[in-house]
Amino acid sequence: MASNTTQCFINEKDSSTEYHQKLIEQMDEIENDRDLFLQEFIQHKQNLQEHSLMKQIDQWENDSIVKIKENAEKCRQNFIKSMKKSFRQIDYKLFSFNEQLKQILFILTSQHKFLILG
């Protein structure tokens, strides 16, 4: 009696043509799933710039740049304010020093005239 079955190499049980056809169909599904996966995988590799994490990194970078620029501008303004205050103080001290020099020069000149006339 000829049998329409052979032994399956996967589970070593007798199997029919119908069983083999189901295995082939399952393998086709697996291959299709693999092809879809590979296609998505390749797209992800090629489109790293579009990945949501990359977009978050870009946003973090932009936010950081804005904060750095804001802090740099605050530092500039503080520096300018501090320097203007220092310049005013130096101007005042130079003016006072200049006035003292004039007084000393006046006194010396007056004494010199007094000594000559005296």
C-alpha cells in the first residue's frame, strides 16, 4: 500500500502533501515578514535625521543655543554696566587729582612769586 506521506524533517513525524503545503505557506509568510522588516530597517538606516530622537536632540540644541545667547547678552550688559560705573569713578578721581594738581601748581607758583618779590 503506497502512502502519500513522508517523514517531516522538522518534527520527524509522518506528513502529507497538505502538511507540506501549509509549511510552504508559513515559510512564504515568514519571508514576507522578513522582507517588510528589512525594508523598514533600511529606511530607518537611511533616514536617521528623521528619527524622533534626532528631532529631540535638534530641539535641545536649539533651546540650548537660545539660552546661551540670552546668558551671553546678560553678561555683556552686566559688563557694560560695570565698566561704565568704573569709568565714572575713574573720571571723578582723575578730575579730583587734576584739581589737586592745579592747586599745588598754584601754591608753588604763588610761593615762587612771593620768594622772588619778597
